[in-house]
Amino acid sequence: MAEQRKAAQRSTAAGKPKRPAQRSARSALLIATDAKKTVKQRVAAMAEAPLAVCENDANLQAMLKVLRDNEEPVEVRLAALQALQAASFSVVAFASCRGDYIATLRAVVEDANPELRQRVLGILAREKDGFAQQKLLEGLQDPAKALVPPEKALQLLSYDVHADAYPVARAIVSQPPNATARREALRLLAADASSAPLFEKILRDKDEAPEVRQISAAVLQATRPETLQAHAREMLLDPSEQDEMQAVSLTALAQFGNAAALANDAALLHRIDQLSGEQSTRVQQSARQFLSKYGR
Amino acid sequence: MNVELQINNSANPTARFVAWAPSPCRIRVTNPSGATTPTVNVQITGTSVAGGGAVVFRSTTTGPFSDSLTVPVPINGTSVPFFVAGRFGRPSVNAGDVTIEARTGTTLVGSVQVMVRVRKNANTLIPGERDRFVSAFAQLNNQGAGRFADFRDMHTAVSSPQAHGAPAFLPWHRAYLLDLERELQAIDPSVSLPYWRFDQPAPNIFTPEFLGVSDTIGTVQFSATNPLQFWRTDGVQGINRRPFFSTAAAPPGLRTEAQTLALGNRYRAFRTMEGNPHGSAHTSFGGSISSVPTAARDPLFFLLHCNVDRLWARWQRQFGRFDPAQTASYDSNPGTPIGHNLPDTMWPWNGITGGTRPPTAPGGALAASPCVSAPGSQPQVRDCLDYQGTVNAVSRMGFDYDDAPFA
């Protein structure tokens, strides 16, 4: 890695003309990493620094030091993280920095600041980083080890779901610490084919919150579209169904339904015609859109 | 008597879309009954529905545009060329909200309905425009099983060197957006890609009816009528996006449009905008959009990049940088990696894999348009500069921005 960085430095030093934007990025990086400057000055400078981050090893290490150093103001550390992330979008230039960057992120996942922990774990989770995934899973299995709230851990694990997360997600669906954690557990289980019966049950349970019923509809539409389409039809024909779920059903049918079958479904069209005059604006709007699409 | 009007030189109704750059058109007599001379004078005008688009005309490739045009048309069926463009500042809101009429005297002898279709500020879309866009996008994705999967696979960590950190950052993304937009238009031709002007407040984008509202952990919530509630990518249900700013305001720390356009009058200086505002706009959020491997999972990604492309378009107009033959229009030097030189074809549309290219080329050739032939199915970098056909009319790519007039 150090060799790659040196090669990159040589290439930079090999006579590429110094451009104004790079000069300004270097100046910004100097301000951003200077503890004598004010927090405001340093945060503002971080926005201009990404272009200079991977120019040489000293620049990279200066930025990583700010991120690692828990004596630094957290605003500056968060801005440093953001600058490093912005620099990572230039994948080729960032390649030589990547190893040290990931190592530093791993080093701060247990930082005292919860916002920093959350952001760092988010970046690592999107990189499908096994170390971060293990930390998140351990926190769900043993709350004493949790680095982020359970709902956040579940959300981050859903970027790259492994089967070993399913048991803990199912346990949280059954006995959730809060409603958001249950919702995120369901989102994680969206990747688990064997959870389809659970989603069908929640979809048809009028005692469930519309939010989780909505997620269940989306999961079923993706994994078992015929099943969802059949449920959506039944839910529309059911006058006791929640307004919100009738709107969800209308949207699912209008967007992803079988056009020929829908246009010939007299009972359904009659019901949607009724709904187009309903009090609920949401249902009315969806019903009218549906009817305009299917020619009534 | 009857005449036929062909927009974009095509009899195909799907070609009846114009923008600010002039579209080549033609008129011919299809039924000469009643005509008493070998040539008839036909007046061509445009009429608009209330709030709809407006068009202007000219008879040749250069010269001023006017509200109407009188064309001598032979009754023997020979076509006569003319040009139609959207009147700058008067884009359409619906397909066919402008009618181009042909009259001899006061008699209507032919008409076609057209749309002035341009890319607009997403924050100012009317509900109908917003809903059509969202619906087309949801259908293109089809819960992760649709054609959109190719677009996600085009923008990954592995493919990133084809598109980032080198001069073709802007041309590559221009082709990428155009490919996606044409796929959306195959679902609903009235749709164009809107842009997120990230240096201004854009509260109307971050609503349950449009791109959703993020809760405290960054899970995006949609209304029950929004088809994006069914969004799914790579097996991940929904969208994760946590703004680090109030969505009633613009993200802090991003270069403004004026600052971006002032980066310099040479492409080499301008393309540093890849860092700020481009990279900074991505990282003003947590969630998918903030990391290269997952960024294209979020529909907002395409609105963000549409604004990046708009900034390039406005910079090109400000400094007259459409001509690939002009050194200041692009950043060419011998050390530039493959895929980033003007004559290079671009991955994945060129289908080349292995070596310095990624191992697979998802999506095939760039989608064709019924309105224009450029930039072709396997575009070179150079094909993406003259997007309005300013230097060469056949280079017109068929899109425009509401605030970037024809140069």
C-alpha cells in the first residue's frame, strides 16, 4: 500500500502542472488539519480538502489522524469523515489510500461519540465489511455490546444480508424493543424467502400498523407478485379495510398488475369506481388514477 | 388539400418531441385536391393549451426563429424542410400540449401534437410531472427485477475507474443519464429526468409523494400512493438515506452554481467539480447515496447527477465549449487512461470487457431514440460534448435543460 502511495506521489511530482483547484485543496487541507484554527474554519476547509487527500501520504495521514483523535472537536472529525468519503468517489486516486482509510474506520467504530460510530459503521456496512457486520450482529445478540441502537444495526446489516442475521431478526419481530426495530427487522427479512408466510400474515392483519403492512406488501410484490396481487384485490373488495392499505393495493395493482386481467375484472372495477367517490383523498386519488389507466 | 408534418424528420408519432435545440422537420402535400397552382404557400404556427409549451420555427439551419413560418410546398408530394424548437422558457407539462398547425389561407390542412420536453428542476415539477416520473422509474426498476438493475450494475466500485477520477467523468455520466432517460421514455414518453439543484433549498423533492421522507435512522418513507414504496435493489427493501442537513434548506459546504461555473474557462479546471460540489453532494447524506458501491440504488442519485450534467451544460454555454476539436473543451493528455480520451469508446456501451475494462458489460448498447441518432449505440467520449448540435447538427442528443438555452 505504501508502495502504491509512493508511486502516486512520484506521478504527482513528475511534473503534472499545479492546477488552481488542487492548490486551493492543499491550502484547505492545511487549515482543516490545523488544531490552532477555529472549528468553523476547519469545518469549512474540510469541504474543499477532498481533492488533496490522496496527493501524498502526509495529507492522508493528517486527515486520518483528525478522524481518529478523540481529543479533536467532533464537528471537525465528522467533517473529516465526510471529506474522506468525498475523496473516495475518485476511486482510482483513492485506491492507494483505501487500506489505511478502512483500517481507521474500523479503529473508530467504538468511539465514544454515537453519531461518529453510526456514520462509520454505515460506511463499512455499505462496503460489506465483515468486521463491521460482526460488530453489528454481536450488538443485536448482546445489547451490552451494541454500538448503535438495534433498529440502526438491523438497517445496516440489510445492505448485505447473511443468513446468520435471520434468527435475531425474527426474534426482534416477535419481541421488539420498539416499533422501529420491528420494522427494520422486517426489512432485513425481505431477503429471506422462508419469511413469505410472515409477510402474508402481517399484510392481512388489520391490527398491524399500516407502515409494516405497507412493507409486507412491497416485499411480497417483489418475491411473490401473484400472491400480492391476489391479496391486493381482496383488500380492495373488503369495505372494512384501512384506507391506507386500500391506497397501497390500488398502487400495486395499477403499477404492476396484469393490465388485461384488470381491465376485464368487472367486480374490481365497480369497487374502484365506488372508491373514486370516497372521502379519503388518498384512496380517491389512487382510484381515479387506476380508472384513468384502465379505461373507465 | 392535406399536408403531412414530420417532426424530427419522422412519421413516427413517438418522434414528436422537441427541445431548445432545433429539430429538423419536413412538410409535404399528401392530397393536392383543390390546389390550383404547382406550389402552395402553407403557414405553419404553433398553438398551446393554457400553461403548455410553445414552439418557434425557422426555415434553415441558421437564422432567427419566429412564431410562424410560411413555406412554399409543391403539390407533387416533394418534402420541404423546416426547423422547430421549443420557445426558451416555455416547456410543456404534458405530451401533446402544443399543436403545430399548417394552413393555406384560413383553412387547416394538417396538424400534429408535440411536446417541448426538457429536463426541469425537480423542486418545481407540477404533481402530474412528478407522478409520471416516479411511476416510470418504479416500473423500470420493477422491484429490483427490471431493466434498472443494469444501471445499478454499471455504477459500482469495480466499474468506477471508467467513470470517475479522470476526464470522462462528465461525458460518461452524460451518456449514463441519457441511457436511463431513454429507458424511462420507452415507458412514458412524456417523462424527462429532473435535476436536484443541490445549491438551493429543494423541499418539494423530499416529500412522501416524490423521493420520500427520511426518518431519524434514515429509512425513507413514502405515501401509500407512491409506487416507490415498492423500491428494492440488490435484495435490499426500500431506500436508506439520512440527510445531514435540513431538507428545507440546501446542504451546507457545497460550491454554489456561480462558484462552480467560475472554476475556470478550461475543462481541465472545471472538471475538478467532481470533488465539490459533486462528491460533497453525495456525502451530505448517510445511506446508499454516500458510498460508491451503493449510490445508484437511490433514485436521488440520478437527480443529483442530472444537476452535475446541467452545470456542465451551463459551463459549456458560458464559455462556448461544445467543440471536441477545441483543446479547452476537454482535458486530453497522453497519460489519460483508456475510456477517458476523446476517441475512446465508453464502457459498458462498447461491450468491451477484461484488461483495463471491467469483467462484465451490463445493459448492452445505449438505448436508441426515435427523435435523434446521436450519440449512437456505442458512444465515444467525443460524442457527448456537442449535446445540442451546436457545432454539428447531427450531434444533437435530444435533451435540454430548462435553464440552458440553445447556444
